[in-house]
Amino acid sequence: MRFCRPSVGWARIVGMNVVVCVKQIPDPAEPGSLDPSTNTLKRDGKLILDESDSYGVEMALQLVDANGGGEVTLISMAPRGETAGLRTALAMGAAKAVLVSDDALKGSDALGTSKVLAKAIGRAGDYDLVLTATESSDGYTGTVPEQLAELLGLPSVTFAKSIVVDGTTAKVDRQTEAGYDEVEVPLPAVVSVTAGVVEPRYPSFKGIMAAKSKPVDQVTVADLGLDVGAVGWAGAGQEIVEVVTAEAREAGDIVEDDGEGYARIVSFLSDLKVI
Amino acid sequence: MAITKIWVLAEAVEGNVATITLELLAKARELAGTVEAVHGGDATGIAATLGAHGATAVHATGDLSGALVGVSLAAALHDAIAAGNGPDAIFFGTTQDGRDTAGRLSAKLDAPVITNIVDLVERDGALVGVEPVFGGVQNVLTRFTSDKTKLFLIRPKSFAAEESGGAAASVSALAVPDLGSTGGAKIVNQHVEERSGPQLDEAAIVVSGGRGLGDAEKYAMVEELAKLLKAAPGASRAIVDAGWVPYSYQVGQTGKVVKPTVYIACGISGATQHLVGMKGSKNIIAINKDPEAPIFSVADLGIVGDVHKVLPQLIEALESR
């Protein structure tokens, strides 16, 4: 929450700005494959907004609404200047985006990605909160939120089910193995949002039209002042030794239900002596 | 470089050592001569169990008084490593605190994490992580190229826990430095969500429901069948996201990894994210009306049919036995 002092009167709350990191990924409905020359996920087709990130975008829009206005800024790293997924989130209501696109980023691992996102967030202007998903739907390393928080020198809360902002503090319900913890964190902070905790809005026709003219600040690694050696293949610090085909499960008995399907299940369970 | 010393993140659930920790200790003992645990919290109550599973020492921060484990433990581990007391590798379970700690530490050390590991093998003296991709169709083998501390995030149920018969682990203090601007988050209250019946990740039989059930009320059929079979009810991410059942029911990449004797998938199509969490089950039964559903590729018995017909018949047949 930022305070400003108008020419007369006293300090007043002017709303909050939220940064949301979003990933544009190959459509999960299409079968994925690895690029045989690099063994990394093929990303040459159309990319879409990762559904996991739509929850963070929605959460950010709701927080801005609930706290007297402000802006939602998207941060993304994607090949070939891809903006299709960003336009979806802009159509939902985000104000602007920073897109980092550079051939030097090919092969970046989660830490390299976090370095790029941290620098790109520096171009987003003042912010009170950075939201991410808990993990992407294509790489699902789940380490970016904490890596990013450390690089930004911020506190963090992961696996958020709900976020309420109260002055300069966020109250976050954090999912745990046993249930959930109520956590308080001073802003600015990084919070990762669990999928399914809000209902992402569908972009309206008006929103889709408006998104076409919203600003997307496209930058390169050099623009961010990052050393190309720290990102991409060179910066990854890990390499794929081999890709092997996993042992397939033996084909099962797949039968059409003719009204007796349940009986097949009963005898299967009975053969296993579990009933 | 050979691996001689491994640290394992020790996690506790309601005062007991988490199963994932015991699994990681068993694998670590297989790979290295020295295996020690690290813990964000007070370790006096868990030192005996850690020792019985092969950890000779546990380096613990002591009570964190509400601070989060990830940021606190990562800072403590960073300092221990910088002081030259670190291991060759650290094993973290793919859990909330495991991911938090590994992520924070990774950025502090400027060292990558190899994630989603289900097996570890030695190749030319290096430790190589095995990560299944595309729902387990292929395995990607990855090794580190730097000589920094090797951080592995390992999935639950990848290894079998095994006692070593060791004495209680010696407890030593792991100092948490001043966290500065990163340390502001504090836990102010904790809530435990009650779940009745067998634990999802320990039950011999799991019955899960998915979007094919049609609407939230129909999940009652899954619960009824689970009760009859003394099974744990589970769910796909789709219906957890839709709010039909709580997150604690979720089986999959996020949620619980399960390996029961029998897994019954009702109205679940079998998205990669779900298959990853259950394809290790010994026997898989699937009921789905779409014959092309990917769940049938892992099923031992697949019924191509309507769950709304098959489940009531199955429940009735089991009730009358």
C-alpha cells in the first residue's frame, strides 16, 4: 500500500499495484513432446495463458478492486515475442505487461527464469505485491516463487488459499499438509496462489477489444542488464544426460459396460482378496 | 566426485517424522556413507526416529516462533554451507516446506535444483536425477554441471522407508541468521482440517472421483463406495478446483501421490497431472464413458460406461455381500 501526500490534507491510501508473473505454455490439451536436439519441451506451436496463472490474475484484480484501485501488471518470459496468453490476461483486466523474449533464454531453468522475472519486475513500476502460481502446468518445478522472493529480497508466503490486504500487511491463508495456517506478511511480498481458490473471470468482448491496445513492454536480456551467461543453457548449471522411454504398464482389460460392468469389478476385487 | 555426505530435510507432522523423510533417509543411506538430517524447528522429539532410520545427526534451528520454515532454514543452511560444513547433496521432499526451502536456498547459493525426482542413480560418479515427463511416458535423466551443493526435490513414495537400527540422532544447533527484509512473514494461527477414515496416502484402497461425476452431490457415491471398501476417498484436481471437495482429497502432481493395492478412478479422464499421482498403484480400475480417456492406458480393468449406472450397481452388489 503506498501513501502519498496531496498538496493539502494528510496522507491517504491511493490503492495498490499488483504484479502477476504469468507463463505462456503449449496447450496442455495437445500431446507434448521433447525437442530431440535439446531434450527440452517443444514450444514452437501456439502458446496460451497457463490456467494455473489465471487464478493469480483474478486474485490480483479482486485485490485492486477491494483496495481502492491501482494497476495489475503482468510479467512473462516467452519465445518469439509471444503475447497470446498475455492478451488473455489483459482482456481479463490487467493494465499492462512486461514481456521478456530473447533467443539467449532458451534452456533456462527455474533459477534462470527467476533472475529474468526479478529484473523484469524492476521495470513494472512501484508495486505492493507480487503474485505467482504455485507451479506451472508444463514444467511444474514449483521453486520459482521462493527463488524470486529471495532475488527481490522480499518475504514470501506460498500456497495461498486466500489473501486479504489490510493497510501495509497481507493476511494469507496458507495451505499445509494438515490444513492451513493463517500467516501475516508485511508488504511488499511475494505470494504464490493455489489453483482453484478464485473463479477466473471470462474476458468480456469489451475486455478483449481493449486488450489489443494495452501496452506490452517487450525487452531483451541485455535490456534487463543481465549477463547472458547467467541465463539460458549457459546459466542452467544442470544438463540432461539422457531421455529414456519408461516401462509401460501391461495393457489392461478394457470392456464396454453391458450392464454387468459392476460384476467385473466385484470379481476383480474378490480375486485380489480385498473384499 | 563421489557423494560422501547427504543431508535430508526432516519434516514432522503433528510431532511425528513425515513418511517422505523416512523414504529419503533410506535412499540417502544407499548412496552415501554419512547421512544427516536438517530440521526447521525443535528436533528433540524426532531425533530417535531419525536415528532409527539412519541419520546420525540432526542439525536443527530450534523453535522458529512463528517464522516460516522455508526462509529460516534456507538462511541457516546457506550459512552452514558457507562455513564449509555443508554436504555434497541435500534431499528435499516435494512438499510445501520442501519446495520453499529448496527454492530459497537455490537462489542464495546461486545453485539450481533438480526437481520432480522419482529415482536417483549414479553415472560416472555423479548423482543423476530421474524425472518422469508426459505422465510417465518418458524419463529425463539430469545431472548437475557445477560443483555447488546439489539440491534435489524428490517426490513422495519414490523409495521405501527402511529402519537401520541406528541410535538416536545427535541434535546440533543450526543458527538462523537475521533474515532482514525477507523474514517478515509470521504464522499467527494454525488450523487442522479433520478427515475421517483412512489416510489418503496410506490407505490400501483409494476410490477417486472426477469431473465425469457431473455435479458435486454425486461425489457421495464415491464416499459410499470408499466406506464399503474401507478405502480413502480421493479426487482429481478438476473437482478440487471446482470446490466439490477440499484440497486434502487431491491425488496428483499437486496433492497426494498414492500407491495403494487398488485404485478406483470414477469419472476421471486421466490428465497427466493426475496420472503422475496414482500410476504407481498396484491395481488400477477405471470407470469412464470415453473409451479414448487416457486413464484406460494405465488401467488393469477398464469399464467403458456411465459412472451413474456402474457405481450404484457396484455399491448395491457390495452391500449385499
